[in-house]
Amino acid sequence: MGFIRIACAVGLSIVALSHVATATLSYGDAVAALPDCSRVCLQNSIRVGGCNITDIACICPNEGIWTQATACVMSACTVRETLTTKNITHHVCTFPVEVDDDIVPALSVFIGLASLAVVLRILARVLTSAFFWWDDLCNFIAMVGCIAATVITFRSVDLGLGRDMWFVDQDNITEIVQIFYASMLLYTAIRFLTRASIILFYLRVFPANQKSKIGTILQYTMLANILYNLSFFFAVVFQCKPVESFWTLWERLEDGHKCGDVNALAWAAAITGIVFDAWLLALPFPQLMALQLHWKKKIMGGLMFSVGICVMIISLIRLKTIPEFTRAVNPTRDLVSVTLWSVLEIDIGVICPCLPSFRLILRRLIPRITDTTGYEMGTGPGYKESGTFDKSTNRKSGNNGGRGILVVKETAVTTAGMDKTSHDEGSNDAGSYASATELVLPSTDGKQQRT
């Protein structure tokens, strides 16, 4: 991968060697701890730089000494020896230690929000007696995956993620990169599940049948989602040969270990993912625009279908982290940004499909406020709206049998390609209906349910 020999072991320079004691590292400790290969390099560089071997004030700020010492040490020492030298010289020169620890509070907040969103989604199903369908299951499994991704990220932080790698136990570096590898696979699986959840939600509203093209398009979209994510999943798994090279290449232990073009893979996955999300976002709008609804009602419906735009925004922000990841020379620092935005993306990807369900809970708690959106939607596998609308309860009653009906207070309009019908009763007083936006789904006993 590019965790190459750490050019950022840069300036491993100097220092330590000096016959001087410091508050953190004595001369004897420094000399004893330096690898043999770097001790000679540092002594020669200091001499050429015109500094006395004991003059720390001259050695530490001297860029010429750092440059020459770096070139010598990187050619003469292994990566582990280079990191050891960098650690010692950094302490002797008392350079500041930088730690990027913002990732923990940010991920803590968003995994909490994602978990809460899924719980509220399930609560909405219970309150409305709606059945728990495949879109709910995909969303729930994705949430479990988000929790796993957050837990292993916190483990990485404990191991040293966010600190320069020369301040991290060298065995921990390998484990941090292993965890990042696992998080890449989790990311791919979770994005598949969240997209599947959205597609299945659309299929509740626009089920596949002979008269509706949108349902068939959604089925092909689901197939594309499966093939797309499988291809990138295996591309991630086998991007290095052998596979373990992904987390060992940073120290270049063996010849013959190599990785493919990680930069090209990362950009291809990110850009095609954004295009796929844009396709999912656009899919329902032609159907919505074709309905004979007031423009305000179309806007409300559009907002319900547009929740995925939040994920696209995070995906676009995440693009800027790709170069840091693919060209990483200091992985314990360079992987922080891509890890943060990747986990935030999957968290928000879980939250967005849950948002339409929140309105149902609010409608139960504050019916007067939320009972004014102007229409309600009734669809789902095996459902066909029939019967009458009860103004006193603001509910439809009747039997279920077909699928794909959008119930509007003034009229009941089918999805594209199906006939428009009127309510059996109350059509002369349609303007008095106080309606709500909700999905009406069939139950096993023939009664309508709402999601």
C-alpha cells in the first residue's frame, strides 16, 4: 500500500547521540537505545553540519543535518529501526507530540443517533401495527454493522490511531492497519445494506407488476446493487497479494508482496457509489410528478424520498480524504480522516431511511401539528386500496388485494400506468379531509397497516 518506508521518518535525525542529558532522555539512554545503523549516520551528519556533538541547540533546528541524516538512515536501516531512531531524536529535541483525537467524540455521537433512529423506526412499526419487512431488516443489520465499525475504530484509537507512528508501539501499527482493512469490508457491506433498505422501501410504495415500470426498474436496481457491492468487496479483499501484505507492507518485510493500484480502486468505488446514490435519489420523482397532486403535496412527498441526499453530501466530503489514505506514509495519522468520514457515512446511511418513520411517531404524539400534510400513501406487497374513508377517525377501511396504490384525500391515484379512481364515499366533501402522510400496508388478517 503506500505505507512505505515512511519518508516521514524524516528527520530522524540527530540528536540523541549527543553527550548531553535531557529531562526526558539521558545521553546514556539515548545512545544505548539508538540502532547501530542510525548511530553512525547521525554522528556523521552532525559533524558535516558543523555542530558540536553535544550542542543540542545547534543540532535540532539544523535542516541540513536532518536532510542528510534522513537519507542515510533510510538507506541503511529497516523501517522499524528508522522509527526507533525517529522516536529517540524526537524526544531528545523535545519536539511537540501531536494527537488527533477528535474521532472518538464524533463517532460516539453519530453511532448514538444511528441506534436511536433504528429504535424509533421499529417503534413506529409497533405503534402503527405495521409489519416488519425486508427494508427494516436490512436497516437493522446495517446498524449492527455500524456498531461493530465504531467499536473496532475505538480499538484503533487505543492502539495509537491519531498519533505519529514513531510514537506508537510498532506491533500496534500492524494491528491498526488490520483493523482498517476490516473496516473497509464492513463499509462495503453496510453501504450495500443501506441502499438495499432504500430500494425495498421504494418497492413498498411502487411494487413490481405488469402495469408499473418503476417496480421492474427497482428490481434491476437491486440486482445492480448486489453485483456492484460484491465486485468491490472482492476487489478490496484481494487488492494485495498475498492478502496479509495489506497490513505488513508498511515495513517491507518480504520481496514479492505487492498491492494493486489502491488509488484507482478507492476513486472508482467512491465515484460510482455517489452515482448510484444519485440514481436512487432520482428514481421516485418521475412517479411522484406524474400524480395529480397539489404542488405542496408533491413537495412533501419529494422531501420524504430525498432523505438520501445527506449520505451523498458525506460521500462528497469523503472524497478529499482519498489521497491521504492511498498515499499514506504515516498510517496511524493519515488514516484518521478517511476512517472518520467513512464511519460517519455509514452511520448517516442508516439514519436517513429511518426519517420517514419519525413522522408517524410525531403524528401519534402531536396529531394536530402533523395532521396537515395533505395526503397519505398506501401500498405494499399484496395491497390494493378499496373501501371507504372514515372522516371521524381519519382512516380508510376495506379489504386488501392488489398493490401499489397512493391514497390521496381528494382522490385515490395509482402509481404510473394504473387507472385513477375516486373514493367510494366522501368525494363530495374531499376538502374537509385532514390527512397525514403515511404508508398503508397489508396485514395477514386483511386489515390495513401503516408504516
